[in-house]
Amino acid sequence: MTVSNWNGSACCAPAEIVAPRDVDELVDVVTNTDLYPSPLRAVGELHSLNECFTTTGTVVLMHHFDEIGDPVGGTVTVGAGVRMIDLMRKLRQTPWRVQLEVVPEIGNATAGSVACCGTKDSSLGPNGLGQISSTVVGVKMIDPRGQLVSVTQAANPQRLREVRSSYGLFGVVYAVTFALQSLKKVAYQYVSFPLDPLPPFGSVLGDADGLLGFLLPYRREIIVERRRVVADNVSIGWTDRLGLRLRTKAWQTGARVGVFNIPLTGLPALVSSRLVRWWIEVTDLSLRKFFLWIVGKYTTYRVDAMIDFDRSRASYFDFTFWAFPVSRWSTVIPAYLEFCADFQRRTGFRPALPTEVYFIRRDDHALLSFSPNEDIFTLDMVNSIPRTPEDEAYWRSMNREYNDFAAGHGARPLLNQTKELSRAVVHRSLGADWQTFAATRLQVDKDGRFLNGFFKSLL
């Protein structure tokens, strides 16, 4: 039996697949290496975009750890298998009306994964946290020896900082405690900027508290979703609810307007290539009109903008992640536009979907944080799938070249979302932090109970 991630871009054929029902069974799985061979990898909803979850040994499904506690004393404790969208839906209800400070766009992400892996969403406000793992104030996990371990912010902040970037290599997380804040209401408004000449980043952000951008490198334009926190007494009307629904639909289809998979069977290669390029250009233009003219603006609770991605669907999209220092905006964006244009000139290939641009505040609460020293913006290349084998090869090649580009411009990756990673790129981009991580991992799990081939190749 094979196990694949959400969009089918990575898969493995483990020797065993097990779904423990409680902590005792989980301890047995970790300690019984005869029945459950190494490496052992615990998984949630499998929304990782690379091979970080893969193993030839044992896959541990954590969906039975699905209990959501009631908020107490400004925190909530949940099982590792709880989806973040389900947690947020409970917390927003009366009498609690609370949320996590960082709300991930991908609602399918599970508590266990966000506690020890990286994910992203644009920050809100000038002094807030940048990453959802920073809202974690405690974890309970099973270490390689089968011991129950509790790590909390109060008792051992340095160890928790390491666990937040452990990617399941220090142990299997089975319970997570999050810090909470009051429910936030946010106004969303769409604007666009041409990239010739390049506007300063401050002009793109404006007076907003946060932003998400859709960068169209081949139109040399960026569509910006500005986000402003508003008072709780601001009303939400039917036009706001419609705007949210339209935005959610766009996200579920990869921010793609229309159907990209036009029929090309039997057409000459040159004609097919031109039709594809024409359709992509139409899609880019339609996307602009969709957000600026149709959606426009709306107000909603921040947690209601999370997306529940259906695993069973007619079409999928794929993406990669790199985080660049905001101080390099003026040099990185022109270089990125040229990188995309050059790759298309050489190969005829370009990603079918816009590049996502998240704005994330400085946050050093995790050892491998992607924004440890200053605010960052991401450039997440996005493409639609399925593709032809030729396009798949070009997509992989473009990702490898992009990794070199990003590392050369001071960017940092996410080890569960950046595609086509190599040992050289990881060492170059994460530097001394990666050396610290490697030493800590070896100390925690010297026999490699949780060390799969993906991470072994990077270490």
C-alpha cells in the first residue's frame, strides 16, 4: 500500500501503516521495532509538499488523537490529529470567542504537525507572532525510547524552541497546548501594482496590518490582498459573506479562474504550446478582474478565511516555498522576474499559476524559523497538476534552479514545503542553525528511529 501527500506530488510504500488509538498503543508502536520497522514517521493530513513524510519503514496515522479540550486560562490543549480548521471553528463559538494569534490558510494542517513543522500565513499587526508554531506553549510526545516527554514554554523554553522545528525527528507529538487571544475581525481589500517601476514594499503594504500578494511575473504585476484588523462591532453583511465565499472558491482551485486543462489531444505540438500559453495569459487577466472587480473587498472573522481543502477533487495545484528578507525586496523582485523570464526563454515552460507573496513578521521562536532576523516576504511558485511528463520534468528543474536562486539571495526554506531540496542548498541557506539542529537531533535520536531518507540526505 502506498501513502501519498494531498496532491500526489510525493508518495512512499511503507512496510507498515498503523493508527494507534491511544497513548499506550503509540508507545508500543515506537518501541516495537520488530513489528514497526524504522524509520517511523507520524503523519496528519499529509499537506506537506515534499518527501518529508515518506518512509520505507512505518507510517503512523494520528487521526485517533482528535480530542479538543475547552479553553482554560488563555490556552487550549488538543490531540495531535486535530485539524486546525476544526479547532478554530470550536474556539470562535460562544462563550469562548477566541483564536490562535496566527491562523494558517491551510485549515487541514493538524495540531501535531504545526507544533513541530513549518507552515505559513501573513502576519497581522506590527508586533505579532510570525509563525503558528510560536503559539505552541506546550507539547506532549513519545521519545525514541518510548518515554512520555512534556516540554513547555514555562519550564524549558529553549527545548520547546528546538521542538518547534523538529519535523517529527525528536519524537511523536500526541498532544499540543496553544496560547489564545480574542477573536479578530479583518477587512480584506484588493489592489494591484505594476512592477515596472517596482514600488517600495512599504507602498505595497500601505497602512494595512498584513498582506497576501498574487504576483504575476509574466504580466509584471502584483495583486495585493490587504488585511486590516477592525473593531468587533463592524458589521458583516451579505456582500461580505459573498466575497468570502468567492475568495474561498478561488483558493480551493489554486487561485485559478476557469479550467486550465483545455483539450489538446491530437493537435500539433506547436499549436498545443501556443494554446496553452494563450490560456495561461487569459487566466492571469481573469484572475486580476476576479479579485479587483468581482470580489473587491469584504469583512469577516479571520478564522473564517481558513480553507478546507478536499483531498478528493478533479484538479490539484503544487507549490514551493522560500522566505526573503524584506530589506532585499528592491533587488529580489527584479531578479525573480528575470529568473522566470529566462527559464521560459530557455525551455518554453512557465508555472501556470501566480506566485504567492506572504508578508510575515520577524519571529525567532523556532530554531529553523524562516524569519529569524527581520520581516520577510515569500515567493511561492505555484503550478497546476496534472501535467505532462515533459512539464513535470521542467517543473522539477525550475524548482532546483529556483532553490539556488533563493539561497543566493539570503532566503530560507521550509523543510516540509520547499521542493527539490538538496543538502548543499539547506546548509547554505540555514547555516549555523542547521548545524545546531543536526547536533541536537543526533543527541535526541542517535539510533535514527525517526530519521527517514529525506532528512538523512539533507543531514
